[in-house]
Amino acid sequence: MRRKPIELAAVATAAVPGLTPTAVSSAPDDAADFDTALLLDSEGKRWRVRSPRHAEASARLETEFLVLRAFAPGIRAELPFLMPTVAGSVRLGALSTFVYSHLAGSTRSVEELTAGPEQLAREIGVALAAIHDLPHALVSNADLPSYTPNEFRQRRLNELDQAATTGKIPPSLLRRWEHALEDVSLWRFNPCVVHGDLHEDNLLVEGHRVTAVTGWTDLRIGDPADDFAWLVASNEQDFVDTVLSCYTESRRDAPDKHLLRRAALSAEFALAQYLVKGIAAGDEAMISEAEGMLETLASDIAEHGGQAISVEPLPSPAAPAATAAAGTVTARTDTADGGSGDSAAAPGRAQGPAAGHPVVAGVTPGIVQPVTVLPIPTPVLPAVQVSPIPDDEPEQGEPAQDEPAQDEEPTPAEPPAKVPSADDTSTAAITVIDVKKP
């Protein structure tokens, strides 16, 4: 159930004793997960209230509370921006609402950020580098998720399988994402601390400076490219290049060369995640919106090619079909030069509508790879010749058994013996050679 700003003001008075709101307004946030309001109290102080809309969002706020507690004053002092401080919380049923001390600055749209001065882009790069250089112990001590590159890639593959079961994602996008996720060379990076939910609504800006970063609900150790996804999705390459350049200068460890490719994949895949979330929540408006954005993305990629998200080029979808249809090659009667030929192709050459292109059942002829048809040779078996093994020499005086007469000669009128063929398996095909004959 959505809560109005005036209702959130009433909840804040229960969370922070002595708070007396005098003015209230709505604040930008993730509308699918949170209701948010800004309060002004009787002393002129400002407060921010976040109320979850479902149990999963409430768990994220409770996680953020633990994360913010883990940021000791010494760590906060080294950051180039401010972080929220929890002033109080109240539990309403199964959901927890949190009140934060207000931070200076205001949110800006992506269009306003990208159209801003170069100094603002550099500020964003410095802020990203500071987050990614945070000590890993900050995450591990808070018992937050930690992923190696291969674990993170496998996690995305599992999410892709889940999204595919909805039947609402264009097949071209599924092939594109799966190919990138199976490209192992793309996933060689050094895991670092990642904000996990960084976008324009979680950056507070004042003038040309980033004054604060909020929304620490998804802190983890993982792929730094996730925090660049919202930047890549802006399609403002000059702005992205400036942010990345300053980010690289400020990092202790140099980023990997495929960071922006994975960021583009993360930006596209976020639409599938949004669809799955809408289906899980039973929100028809979210589902319809996600389907529309996915169809638009698929058509844009088909028309313009889209951003590069993998190192290896995506193979043509016709190649597997041609492989699966192997053995159904038939030859055309008209050759490539316009002549005519027999219905069977000559050995070593497949005839078709174009030079060297066979006609494969179920596949468009113009895009099938050439197939070379080779004849299967008939095995040739040698004729069998059996020579008898002679017995031991007979003792003197004993007649030799089965010894042919020395003066026996073949009858001249008898026709010559037939040469046995390789396929002849009868006993007549056996030639007996007398080893004692001179």
C-alpha cells in the first residue's frame, strides 16, 4: 500500500522522539519499492523518511542500517562525500520505516547531469573510485554478499534462465545476453566493493559538486561495472568517457579494459530483472512497462546494432540451423553459371543457387555456409590365401600321409581357376598352395 507524505510525517514522529514536522513534501525514490518524503521540523532541520512497500524492500532497508553502522567515523572522513545517518526507525507490522538526517544537495535527472559541466562528471568519477577502493573487510565483517568473477557470471546466467522462463523476452535479446555471459574473456576483473544501486536518484548534487551518496541497500563485493550501468544507459559517450578517465586516475587499481562492455550488458539486463520483479509482485503495470522497454531495446539493436557487450562477435542464428539440418542437402538442376546438371552433385562439389551453396531444408539458401559432399569409399578386402602348415618329417619307412603324387600335373583342358573376389566368403574362394611342390 502506498503511503502519502503526510502519513510518513506521522510515522516519523513515532520513530524520532521530539520531532515536530512543520512541512512535508514527496521525494524521488524507487517507486516500486519505497515511499519517501522530506520533512522540515520546528527547528528548521530537514529529515528524510523511507517506508518500504513490501517485505523485500524492508529487508533492504534493514541491511542498509547495518551497512551505515559499519562505516566508522574514520572511514567516513576519508570519503569525498557525505553518507546518511539513521536517526530512528519504527516497525509497522512486518515492515520497518527509517528516518534519516537530511543531507545537503538535491537530486538531478540524467539529462541534467550529462548536460552539466565537465567538473561535475569528474566529481562523479572521484566518488565512484572512492566507493570501489573501500576495504573488503567492510563488507565481509557485515556478512554481506561477496562474489568472485566466475560466481558473479554464473549468478547472472541463473538470472537469465529465470527471465527466459517468463516467455516475455525477445529471443534476440536472450541470444545476445547469453553469448556475452558465456564469453569468459569478458569476465576477467578484480572484484571490489560495489554500491550496487547507484543511479541519479542516489546522488545529491550542489553546484558542481557531489555532496552525498545515498541508497546503500545493495552493498557487496562484485563487479565494478554494475555501478557504471546507469551512466552507459545515458548514451552520452563524452560524459561517460570523462567519468571513466577521472575514475581511472583516482583508483588504486587500474580498471579492466572490458568494464564498459559489462556495464552496457548490466544496463540492458536490468530490464529483464525489472520484468521478473513485476511478475513476482503481480504488478500488471510493471509487467507491461517492462515488456514495452524490452521490445524497444530489441528493435533498436536490430536497427542500429546496439552497444558492444561482448568481445567475440555474436554468431549468425542461421549457423546452428544449418548444422542441425546436415544430411538434408539436395542439389539444384541449375548450376551457378546458368547451365544445367544432374540431380546428384559431383564428388567434392555441392551445387546450389549460388556458387558452392547447397539448398538445405528449412534454411534460406542465401545464408547457408558451403557444404562439401565427399563419397564414402567402399572397403576393399583382400582375398584370403591359406597355406597348410607341414607336419613333422615322417620317420623312415612310414608313408607320408596325404602327400600328392609327384608326377601329377593339372589337366590342360581344365579352365583356369577363377580369381576369388573380395566379397566371396565360400570355401571355393580359398586357394591351397602345396609347399612341397618344386
